[in-house]
Amino acid sequence: MEIDSQLEIACDEIIARYPQKRSAAMMIMHLIQEKFGYFDDTAICYAAKKLGIEPVDVYGMLSFYPMYSQKPRGRIHIKVCRTLSCALAGSIKLGTEISRITGCPMGETRGIYTIEFVECLGNCSHGANVQVNDRLFEKVAAEDAEKFVEKIKKLDADGELAPVSASEKPQGGDDFNSPSYMG
Ligand code: FES
């Protein structure tokens, strides 16, 4: 993992917005996650040095927040909510079906896919919710799993699943039942 001057400049610009370096921790970690896709020891030590904290503090955030990763992920990262509201809306079956269709075991990476069950995605009244990279899909039914995988393949081919920067993260979800998502 190579830390280039572009990353240095971007980190310095973010840190300069805060009265204390460590207050920029989440933003700096987003930046590193977006650039490399995961954190290795070099990235952990780099973030710690920039923020004036210990590597163990960076590791603590890394292991707590699911948006950061310690392993390389597939280009299409599928997170299926398994918390109560989504589970009642069929998310466990949905996740199992998506895993079967993509050939990617749950919790693992295969080819372009990483798939995992996650806890609440914060859109409980519109389950089942699935986040794919930076896009949230709501009201996805287990019986539509095949159609859903086809849809995300098409979005990927069209470049519509490319990561967006932390400051441009979209609000709300895409209703999978709306005409534009049923394809
Ligand atoms: S329970 Fe799934 S988004 Fe909250």
C-alpha cells in the first residue's frame, strides 16, 4: 500500500478543518478506505500518525464500524440487513438467495462480490434493506432475489455502483419496487 502525495494533501486539508487532529478520524478513515478499499498495517499506522493517536485506536474504529474493512473486498459489496424489522421482512432468506445466485458464500469474497449480513442500516420501516456499495435498496423481497442480482449487475456494468466520496453520500434508499428499479 503506497501513501502518495495526493493522499497526504487530502488528509492535511481535512485535518485543517478541525481544532484537534483526532476529531478528523472518521473522515480520514473514509478517505483511506475509499482510496485502498481496506486497511493494512501501513494504512493503520499512517492514519494514527496523521491523527496523533495510537495505531490501536485506529484499529478500534476499524473493527467497530462496518464501513471500514481489514480485507480487500469485491467490487460489488452487498450488505443485507438482518436486524429485526428487515428479518421480519424476509432478509435472511433474501441474503441466502443472493449468496446462492452470486456463488459468493455469506461473509466472504468471491470474484467481484463480497456479501455479508449486517446490523441495522437505519431504514427499518422500509425493509428488507440491502446496501450495495454506496446505494441503499429498500423493500427488496426474497422472491425477487434473482431480479435484484440482475439489477445490480447492470448497475455495475453501467458504472452506477462506483463509490462516491464521503461528503457526497446519498440520503435515503432506492425503492426496489419502483418502476425504475424493477427493470
Ligand atoms: S432493521 Fe433493517 S434497516 Fe433497521
